[in-house]
Amino acid sequence: QIGSFYRPPDTKTEPLLDLGSNISKINASSRSPLIILGGDFNVPGVDWSDGIQSEPKGVLPEALADFTLENHLSQKVSFPTRRDETSGTENTLDLLFTSHPDLISEVSSCAGISDHYIIQAKLRLKLKVPSKPPQKISLWKKVNSEEFKGLAKKLAKDFFNLQPDKRSVEDNWVRLKNSFNNIVTNHVPQKLIKGRMRPPWFSAKLKRLCSKKEKFYIRAKKGGTKLDWDNFTSVRKQVDCAIRSAHRQHVSSILGGEQSKAFWR
């Protein structure tokens, strides 16, 4: 679970209490959930130099300490994230909480577009790519057309011989559909294809280029001549360049477009 949080500076402890209630529900819903929570908590005067609050004083720091301990979270930002240019005061207002601190490393800051620094970190995760289930497809080009036409004619004859006018429309439809599906299953060759999840920017053109690269590699592996390997190297560079270009264009179209749904796919 990845989330963001903002506590307006003119509010009290209610936003923190509501946040703690929501995190408790997540903890109760599964065993050892992965939680990553970042945002502007607007709780000044707290020393996070050791990754934990050092002697919290005040209503807000105490509420934040209770939130951290009750939900078994660790806070990874140990440096100031905002500096008041007038007074020179520095505070750690932007925080990064997690239930699995070993997965987050190299937490640092960079200049932002406001008076707060941007927090950046590395997250060590193993991406699980969803797999599509295998799918059966009918090979209609391999059907014995004469046999199939004969079965279809027999199906029509048997159907009308059973006096369909004495049955309901729904009953007729179920009988006809089941009979036709039986013919297709028994007399149309089928093939099981594996489901593969491809990135949305991986087009048919890129697939053909990758196939071309594999062919040149096989040729170079068998022949072993310098010309074969030079040809393979040239095609490989062409494929790598095309893949990078397609990915950049896809990301630019998402970030530059008005539709936000594609960004979260």
C-alpha cells in the first residue's frame, strides 16, 4: 500500500488520528502488509536524527509518536526538509513512513518548486507481472468445410423437426447454442496459446524487430563469421534504439496529455 498525506498547519491532531485509524484497518486486513506513506505532516520541532522521535514534546509531536508506535512504522527522513529564510529555522516536516524499513535506502532531498525540499529514495521491490491465463483459439482454416457444412445442415434439420414453435425463445436459443458449440468443439481443431503481458508501448513493429534480431543471432551463432556478427550487432543496436524511443514517446504522451488514467495503468 502506497499513500500520501497532508496535514494543514491550521489543524490539530484530528488528521493524524484519522490517518492512524485507516492504517490500522490496513494492518488488520492482511498479515504484515507493506506500507509506504509519505507527505507533509507539518509537525515542527521534532528531532528525527536517529530515525525515531527524541523525547516528543507538545500535543502534535506526541500524537505523531503515538501514530508511529501504534502502527509499527519507521520514519526514514532524518534531515530538515524546510528552512524558514526569515528566521533561519529548519524543520523536518516532510516524512516517509514504512512498515518495512529494510526496503528503503538512499533517502535524500533535492530542490523543489516551493519552500519544501523534495524527498527521494530507492525502493527495493520485486515487481510481480500479472500473467494472462492460457487461451484456446479455433483454427478455422484447418476445418473440413464439407463435413462442417453437413453437420450444420443436420443441426438445422433436427432443430426444426423438434417443433421449436412449441418451446420458448430462451429454450430454443440454449438448445441451438449448445448443439453448435458441440460441433465446434468436436470438429474444429483448437490450439492453446500462452498469455503474455506486454508493455503498452511494445508494438507489433517492435515485436518484428526483436524476431529479426533473434534470427540474426542464430545465423551468427551457426556461421561464426565476422560479417554475421557485425550484422547481428547492427540489428541489435537498431532494436535497442527503437525500444528506448518507443518507451520515451509513451511516457511523454502520458505525462503531457490531459488523460490521467493511462498514467496509473
